[in-house]
Amino acid sequence: MQNHIVKNWLRDNRHPIFLVGLLTFFILPEVVEKIFFVSVPFPILITILIISSIAIIQTTTERSYVVYVMVFVLVVFIFIWNSNNESNDLARVAYISLSAYFSVISFSLFKDLLNSKKITPSVIIGAFAGYFMIGVMAFLVFALMDITYPDTTNVDLSHRSGIEDMFYFSFVTLTTIGYGDFVPTSVLGQKIAVLEALTGQFYLTIVMAILVGKYLSHRSAQDASS
């Protein structure tokens, strides 16, 4: 009985829980470094994000143990990769695996939005988390590109970008801010940046249309029944 209550609570609050994981992944490193003067390892951050997403992906399968096994294998591999971070082959597999996993999460978030009967705070949070995930996915692609094709995103060839720079560049591109402090210096990098910006704008347009449509439909149904 208690297990059933916990499972229902996780299902009903999966979007806020995942958003907390996203914000922790986004903000925690700087907060910890400023207060405790230590850096948070990337595997810890990505593990927090993966754990917070379990409730999201559980809605797509009836077999919970499959989700747990997949998450466990992915987390273990991330730690193995971090212990041998000089291996570009392991890094490529890690970024590809993370991209595949978070693609499932992103699809589940969008599916939740489409299947929602009415607009609730949880639905809006899920829509925002889906937009955030575009930036995370693009960050993984840019990081993979930087390993495979060095100097994909730089101000100039004298500046070697790191993983933090890739994360920043991804979200600057997604929001089309375009500060110009980091720019793609390869043709492939430029095309990926354009695709990310287009995807972000397309997502906002589609999601806003869905949210407004569902709100008006629910409002009309309420007016008809009253």
C-alpha cells in the first residue's frame, strides 16, 4: 500500500522532480565551488540528473526493473569513463549513451504534454523541462564534436574550449542570445548550432500552440457544462 502511494506520488510529481534535477545539474557546481571551494565531479552531476529522470522514463514502460538496470549500467559507465577520462573512445561512447538516454526522456516529456487533458502547473513545468533538455542534448553533441573534431567552438584558434564552455555555448545558441564570446569555428559546428537554434524556436512555437489550444478547449468544456 505504501509502495503504491509512493509510486503515485512520483508519477504525479515527476516533472517538478526532474526540473529540480535539471536546476541542480545547472547551478550546483558554482554554488559548491563558491561556498566550499571544491569542484563537483561531472559524474556526480550527471548521476543526479539521471536519478531525477527515472520517474519520467518509468511512465513509458510497465517494467520498472528495466529502467533501473538501464540507469545503473549508464551511471556505472559514466564513473568508469571519468576514472579514465584521457580515453576519447570512452568519452565518445559516454556522450552517445547519454544522448540516447536523454532523447528518451525528451520524448517522454513531449508525450506527456500531448496526452495531458488540461493545463496544470506540472504540465507547464514539464514543457519548460523539455525546452531545457534541448540545451542539454545539444551540449552533449557539441562535447562529442569537440572530442572528435577539436576546435569546433572557439573564439579563435588560440582558445581551447572546455566542457563548461560547451554547456554555456549550447544555451546561448538555444536562446539565440549570441553574445559572440564563443562561436563555432567549423562548418559542421555552425550547422549544428543553426539546427539547435531552429529546434528551440520550433519547440517554443509548437508548445505554446499546444498549451493555448488545451487551455481554450478545457475552458470551453467548463463553460459548456456550467
